[in-house]
Amino acid sequence: MLTSACVSIRYERAPSTAAPTATPAPGTGGYRVVVESDNGLNLRAHPSANSDVLYVLPYGMVLSVLGEGENGFLHVQWGGYTGYVSGDYVTPFGAQ
């Protein structure tokens, strides 16, 4: 014989005691960019055009910038991936 039971769990958020922080300025990370390459953009393991390609990001993909790397590359995060993209093929997200 099968029996069933219902369990109700209530989660409450603890009050935040953290002080608000300023939004980082472009150049230090903490902003977003959008892929502007029609052919996709290589997400690379290191800030080099010769580095291994981890993923090809499609046109219009929005990326979070973690910081600026060397050689004109940006250190970015998208989904579960972290890597580098050429800054020549992205624009600031929301720019007209």
C-alpha cells in the first residue's frame, strides 16, 4: 500500500547587514557587454588569439565582464563558463 505525505517548508530571508557598495566603473569589471560578431565570438581559455576556444558565443549574447585582461581581451563570464573574449567584437550592453 502506498501512502503519501505533504511537507511544507517555509524559508525566510535573514536581514542583510552588508553595507551597499558602489557600482564599479568600466575598466575594472562589473559591467556587461554584448557580442557584436555575426559569426559568433570565441570564448578563450587565456587572453590570446592562440588560446584554446572553450565555446563560440552567438551574436547578441550578453556577457558579464569580470575585468580587463591583456592584449585587448576582456575576462568574462557567461553561464557556467569563464574565459576571455576580444574587446574588438563586443559593445557595452545597452549602448545605443
